[in-house]
Amino acid sequence: MITPYLATIESELQNRLSYKYLWFRKQNDVWDSYSNFIYTTVQWKDLIPKISESITEFKIDKNEFFYYAINRWYNYWSSLAIELIFTDLDGVIPAKNKKNRLVDFSIFGENFDHKTSVFPKGFKKSLVYAQKNPKELIFWLYNNQSQQQRKHLENRMFIIVHANDGEHWKLKAQISWLKDVISAYVATFDDSKLFRLQLQPYKITKAGLIWAVK
């Protein structure tokens, strides 16, 4: 049972919500290396001293690095919780190779990486428009993805969070609610619901889109 683990992650993520969601710089390999302790630190109370240690060791801006680290931590543990939700469902098999960045799991035999994203401001169109034209949004997401390690054009399952109050990012901490949303999608999964995109020569990419709107 993954429920207790998900409950722990959800509880810890709440600690991030009292701070604004700010990025003072784009993600980069150097600052990622300074903050890689996020992968082994689930509890907020353990995170803060590790941030302080890196600030001292690498002589970097305190405010900038604090937000950089807590943002990476928040996004990583939310993403891990979502991956656990998927792989606990019937018909979903976790990737055998955990180091394969292109595959997190398979759904009824189809491989996917998963990506949870807030509804992007850069799309410059409304939620209603995106819901009526989902393939256009998916093209946009592939073409405007981060240039860091997770960039690729392979099959992907997108979870798009959108809050009516505009605080989309906070929905990533609502793990129990996201579990219900994802479970409903997988329960009615059908290959015909996937979007087919010609992103690479001689190859079709399949993408799924789960709306998490509240």
C-alpha cells in the first residue's frame, strides 16, 4: 500500500505553500548540483538546514538559492507522488529501469514519461480554448519544454493543473485529489484517446492529457 507514503508527501508539501512561488534564475546544471539533496530529503524540517549548508559551502545568494531549492524539492516530491499513484493502478507497470528518463511506466503496454505542469501563461490562450483544442496545447508543451535533463520528444502523459484563483502551482500539493483525477482517467483509458503527433521524422509520438482543474 502506497497510501501512507502519499499521505506523508502530501503533508510535507504543505510546508511549501506559505511561500511565494518565485524563480530568480533559470534551472541550470550547476545550481542543480548544489541542491541535489532534494532527492533524498522528504521532510521539510530536514530540507532547511541542508539549504543553509549549501549556501555557506558554495557562497551563493541566500534568497535566490532558498527559492531555487524549495521549488525543486516541491516539484520533485509532487512528481514522485504522481508516479506512485500511476504505478499503483491496475494496468500500469513501473519502468524496469529507474534511470530511463524517457519512461516512467507503461499503461496497458504503452510506455510513457509523465509530466505535471501548471497551465502555461506562455500558451497565451484561455483554459476554455485549450480544453477545446488540446492537441494545440500539447504541441506547445513539447516545443516549449525545459531544456534541462527531462527534455525529449517521446511518449508523454501530461497532467495539467489549473486553479480558478490563478494559484495553479498549489494544486501540485493536493495529492489525494490528484489521485482521484488520475485514477478516473486510467480507469477509462483507451488508446484512441491518445493524441498522435509527428514531432520526429519517421516516428509518431503518443501523448495523453489529464486535466486537473479546480
